[in-house]
Amino acid sequence: MLKKILVPGIFVLLVLILVGLKWFLEENKSDGGGMSKNQNVPLVEGILASRSTIQQSILLTGTLMPDERTDVYPEISGRVLNLYFKEGQVVQKGDILLKIQDADLQAQMRKIKAQLKQARAQEVRLHKLLTIQGVSKEEYETVTYQIEGLEADSLLVKSQLDKTVVLAPYSGSIGLREISPGAMVSPNTRLLTLQKNYPLKLDFTVPEKYAGQVQVGKSIHFSTQTDTTIRQARILATDGRMEENTRSLKVRGVCEQCPPSLLPGSFAKVQLDATESLPSFWVPTIAIVPVLKGQKLLVRKAGKVNEVRVQTGLRKEGRIQILDGLHEGDTVLISGILSLKPGMPVDVTLTNF
């Protein structure tokens, strides 16, 4: 009876052992990407080094600026008679903003007009007398000179009277006023700030090495701290010279479709798209191994691992530029590099990058 029970049990146990062994071998086979056909040689992924030109984005900082901004000052001294604006008000070009008292100038103008009327009447009488030689030519010319002087005085006072009225130099919005009615002002007194916010300008600087990527009319993109929407602008002009202290080029862009929510003075993150002038080597950032005073890559030469010191450049979306140290056709190892040592034999499966 015991024999009848043991034989089937042993048979089942053997079947389970065989199934488990088969599963173990299959699992090792599927997970055996780290070994080549030669079980003593590791199998890793690699890429062939080749030069390529890619589009890169240069991130810069800038400031939003109004299209126009003017601190308005009076041209003459006097007492403020009336204000014709409110803070934050939108005004049109030529609108009256402020009136300065002009009573003394009006009095001067009336006096000059009276003197001019008298001189002109005298000039008519002397001209009649001159025709019959009743007066000398010198007497007549004295009166004509007097008339010319009074006319010049009249123009001067009229110019002063015009300056008692402060007009808006362009259409825009008024900021905070600096004075009140009745205040005494002079040409050094700031009255208000007038600003035209649209279109908005965008000022930023570009390092010298990227100055060649700046072209008038070229599109740029930006966002702000308060508005993360990526908006488009175009380059309007450059300063035309490099700043000596920073070795950078000042650039001005313009955003013609900016919403009112964007305010001048805001900090802006600027993105300038640039293309390399010459093709470069690019490898995955995971292939870079930091070492003392530099960086290195592992490459396969003659079937063995070799390490090469490299000089890196820009980074972009998981890849890094290699400026020096690689050659066309080198096989760069990109997986299992922490377990590899120089001189080890290695097999490589090439992958696209």
C-alpha cells in the first residue's frame, strides 16, 4: 500500500522539478542581455559616434518694457491752476493735462499789444510825412525798428503762454500724479508719468558666443512669472555693440499681440532658438562618467573597453554635446558602464540615438 502511494508522489515531484528547471533556464535566457554568447564577456548597448546638427534653445532672462514712457515736466515755473486728468486715465495725443497760472503773462501780452498798436499808428503818420519830406528817414526807420522789437516781444510772451498748458505728447495711460492743484512747480518738478503699454517691448541680453544667432525680425518666445503661457515676439533691434563688462549683446524685441495682463517691468524668461554653425557629436547624458578634473566616455576598441577623456558642451533633452575626445565611428558604450573597467573584453549591441 505504501509503495502505491510513494511511486505517484515521486513522479509528481520529478515533474515539478523539471518544470521549475525549465522555467529557471528560460528566465535566465530572457534576462541574459548582460552577457554575450560567450558567457564570460558582458553584452552592453552602444552607439556609433557621428556628427549631427540639431536645433537648440538658448534660455535667457529679460524685462518687459512699455512701447513709450515719459516723465512729464513743465517748461516754465508757476502755480498749478487746474489739473485735467485722473490717475490711471487713458488720454489721447494733444489732450490738455495741466494748466499753470498765466495772469502775469497775459498782462504782458496786453501791454505789448497796446504798444504795438501805438507804434503802427505812428509808423503810418511818419510814412505820410516822409513822402512830403516832413520827417527824416532816420525818424521813420526808428519807428519801424520799434515795431519789429514789439512783434518779437509778442512772440516771446505767446511762447511762454503756450508753455503754461501741458499737453499729452502721445496717446497712453497716466500713472500716479506727483502734484496737486495750487502747487508751485518748476522745470525740475515731475508732474506725472505717461506710458504707452502696447505693443510691449522685450529687452534681454545675449552672450557673445550666441550673438551670431540674433537677426532682426527673427521670432523669439517668452513667458513671465505671473503668466506661464509661451508667447511669441520678434527681434526689433540690437544695441550694435558688445557690453565690455559682460561681453553680451543687448537685444530688443516687440510683442504685438500681448494681453493687458502683461505689465511693463515684469521679469521674462526668453527662449532663443539657435542652430549650430558646425555639426557636433552628441551622446546620451547617461554615457558621461564624471572623473577628477573632467569627464570621460567608455568606448569599444579592438573588442575591449577603453576610456577617453572628453570636453563637453551644451545639454539638450537627455543628450550632451562632445566638443573634443571622440572620433567619427567610435563605438560609445551607453549601458552597464559602471560595471565595466578599461581593458575588459565587451560585446556591443548597437542602438539608435
